[in-house]
Amino acid sequence: MIEITVTVNYRGQDYQTNVIVNKRARKEEVLRLAQEQVTKQWTR
């Protein structure tokens, strides 16, 4: 497992989030997880 810092745009704002994924995870999976984390954080 590795930790990757990703910048995600949500509602016109850029947010940085850390994603912990398997070393073999594809870029699309990392971006999807990051987007889900930011969306969950700001829709509560």
C-alpha cells in the first residue's frame, strides 16, 4: 500500500486529499477514490 496526494476540483475549488491504495492501482482508480473522498467530505 502507498499513500498518494491528489488534487481534485470540486465545485470550482481545488482540494488536496490523500489516498491510500495498492501499488498496482491504476490512475483512474486513484482519481475516483480521491473524488469520492472530497465529495463525501463536502456533502455532509
